[in-house]
Amino acid sequence: MKLIAIPVSRLKGLRDLPMWMILLGAFELNAVQVTELQRRLNAGEKLVFVDLRSTDFFQKGHLPGAINVPFAILADKRLPKLGKVVVYDDGLGGDQAEAARPVLNQKPGIQAEVLDGGYAAWIGSKGSTTTAAGMTKEEIPMITYQKLKSVSTDDLVLVDLRTPAGSASTGPALKSTEPATPLTDLRSEFPGAAVTKSAFAVPSTRKSTTPGAGGGPLLVLVDNGDGAAEQTARALKANGIARFVILVGGEQALARQGQAGLQRLGQTVEAPSAVTPPPPPQKK
């Protein structure tokens, strides 16, 4: 057993659990890495996979033999004595698997461990899945500002694809009432997170420098809303990298700190001039 520190940001995902379960979750073996899991499977070890994703995503593809227990119903779900269990989520910043591990371990006859990096890490390692071969609808994972703020920075790399204001013209015409607003400082907004300008030149994270951690970090693509994140996402997919998300709203979401609104701070949208309707014809 190894005592590990649980970052405060991750406690947000555990707020609905009893405190004793949260404390119990601090005493855990390191999450199993994809390469180690494949080695154990090849050696004939009997393991049961529990997929925490929604039924819709589960039906599109999952680890062979996995059973689907959506995270929302896990605590109340009666399960048979499954023995050794490897639980996984989407691996895209939700940390549901970490919250699920102590819940599973309290059910009779279950010894659970977490698949590090979740389903995205498994796909990225070209592990076998039930996904049908052939053309599939393109789906690019997204993350909101609020959810990103709750993700631990230990396993996070922000990919800064933004361009300074004025260097490119996209979207509706803007009329600035003030000097151009500088781009949000990603390091200040997400203290401790690694930042890079290229998704293919990923710096080390706190987790990747921890002995035995392994696995690729979660890449968060941030752009100006000009499509750069989508282009990078397709390039990552083409290179077999599946553990990434796009920040919804990009720089505008950062500037507003996730709050909804029409204009970016410091700028206003130029509205068309009001049109005065013609007077009604006078009666003769």
C-alpha cells in the first residue's frame, strides 16, 4: 500500500461520497497502466472490466467483455462477486474511475483498481475494442471551462493554439472600445499545469515524472475559436493519440471564466444601426 495525496480539485468529484470512503481511497495502489494491463491479460490473468461511461458511449465501443455500470447508478447497483476488477471512465478529465474504486471495493467479492488514462489511453495504445471496423461518425471530445477547472493539473497539458488579437480576422466584425485585450495567461489560470505550443512537443507533467505513473497526459486544446483546435484534434487522431479534449469556447471562455455572454471582455459587437419605420399613410 502507498499513501498518496488527493488534490483538492479531485475532491470535487467525490463530494457525494461518505467521508470514510474518500479517506479509504487515499490508501491505494497506483492505477494500472495500459502496458501492465496488457501484460497481465496476455499472462492469462482473469479480470473483469467495469465501464463507467454512459450506455450510449458504451454501445459505440468498449473493452471486450466489459460490463456497463454508468457512474451515476454505481453506488446503488447490486453486483455479483466479480473478483478482480479494472474500472475505467473516458479518461478525459472526469476522474470518475478514481471515485468509483472505493465504492466498488465496498461491494462483496470485488477488488477494484483503476485503468490509468481510461478508455482514451486504451484506444491510444491500440488495445482491442468492440468498435465496428469501417467509417464512423467523427466525434471530437469537448470540455467546459468549469469542468477543466476541476481537473487535477498533475496529468494535464494545455496546448496553446491561440493567436494574438489582430493577427487574424475571423468571425463577425468587431469594434474595439479599448486596446486589444491580451490573451489569458494559461499558467496563471491553471496553476501547476504544463503548457505547450505544440500538441506533438508535450512537456513533462508532475504525474509523468512520478515513478511508475506512465501513460500519456490529457491534452487540452485551446484556440481562438478559429478552428485550430479541430484541425489539431484530427492530426492527433491520425497519429493514434486519443487522450485529448477541446476547450469549449477557447479564449472567449477563458476571458469570461466560463460565463455566458455575447462579447469578449474589452470588445463589443458592432450592431447595425436602428431603422426608423416609415410613418403610416395619413387619412385623406
